[in-house]
Amino acid sequence: MTRVALVQVESPPSEPVERRRERVGAMVADAAGAELVLLPELWLPGYFAFERYEELAEPLDGDTVTAAREWARDLNCFLHLGSFLERSAEGRLHNTAVLIDPAGAVVHTYRKVHVFGYRSREAELLTPGSGVAATASPLGPLGATTCYDLRFPELWRDLVDAGAQAVAVPAAWPAARRGHWRLFTECRAVEQQVVVLACNAVGTQGDVELGGAGRVVDPWGTVLAEGGEKEEIVHCEVDPDVVARTREEFPVLKDRRS
């Protein structure tokens, strides 16, 4: 069994980002023993801190990813950083997810493809990514999507075509649509026959309450673990062979015609 930990983070606007980075590092340390640790979307600035996006964007070798690489080495684990505000070499801003291996190497990055526009400035401020991929992890080939991407099954099918057997989903999903969060995490797991590892933010940012309920869902749609509405670490054990076994027993992906 593979030990997984979802670290649900609150990002209060009054908290200095340097203090938040230190605090989240301590939370990650509390997940010691997990082989794969996951964080939420844009936990450092807070997803809804749109007015600070330009100020808080960093390169891939900036303070946040550098700190996370040290956390992964210290815990000897794979660490999915969630996502951070990346400033590219061209000066564009991206919502970028990062996977770090136990040696502290960045082994996978994913720039969020479907940037959000509904009551959000993400689509105005950030440049979307252009594709998906999967890389080795303790649960087999691991891909990533971010939050709003849950609503686009065609992107998930691209991940399956890229070989993904598990998908990390960092999110800042509002409590008002928590029912959709639960629906889509289960639906994507079943239709793509993957393990979904969905880590959501918690707390209130501005006038938005975030939904928590970080969860691990297997390819049959069984919820193996689910968090609450507050900061916490959600622990779960996942059978690394569950995807191969499910796809062999019920080979729906082989019956595709397109």
C-alpha cells in the first residue's frame, strides 16, 4: 500500500507570505511517513488575492519551489506542491503545479489549462497552459489538473492517453459548490479509471468560503478518504495496483471508438 497525505491549507489574507511558507512547511513535516504528499492550489498567495498576483509571482527556481524541494528531501517523499504563481522567462504569469521527487528534483510541472473566469480574475491575469503529461510516482504514472479543470473531461482523457493512472488535483474550490467537487472527483475517477487525489484549500478569502473536503477516490468511485472544512492532514493508504486491476476487470477504455 502507498501512504498518501493531503495537506489542507488555509490562506488568511492577513498572514505574511513568509510566515505562511514556514507554517506550511511545518504542516508538511507533520505528514512524515507518507510517500506522496499533496498541497492545494495557490496556497501561498491565496487564490483570491488577485491584486497581489503580479507582486507574488516567482520563477520555477524561486523561494517557494526551493523550499518545497527541501521539504521533499527531508521527508524522503514525493511532494506535489499544489500550485504556485509562476512568472515565466517571457514575463507571463501561470498557475503552475509542481511534483518533486524524494531527491528534491522537480520531475513534473503543469500549467493550468482552464483558467477560471466566473467571478474570478484568473483568466484576466494568467496565461493558460497548453498540455498535459504524466510522470513516475509511487502510484504509477501521475498526471495533474488544477481545480476548474475537473469540469473538462476531454483534458482528463488526454491524461489517460499520456499514461496517467493517478491524477493530482490541487484546488481552491468554494464551499458553495462543494456538491460539484464531490461529483466531479468521483465522476473523473470512474470514467477515466484513475485514482483521483484532490487536495482543496480551506478557510475564507475575501467573501469566499473554500470547501475543503480533500479526498482520495479510486477507479470504482469509492471514496477512500475525505477531509473536513478546516486545516488538517488527510491520511490514506492506496493500493498501487488498483488501476491496473480495475482496467483489466472492466476494460471500458479498450472499448473507445474515438
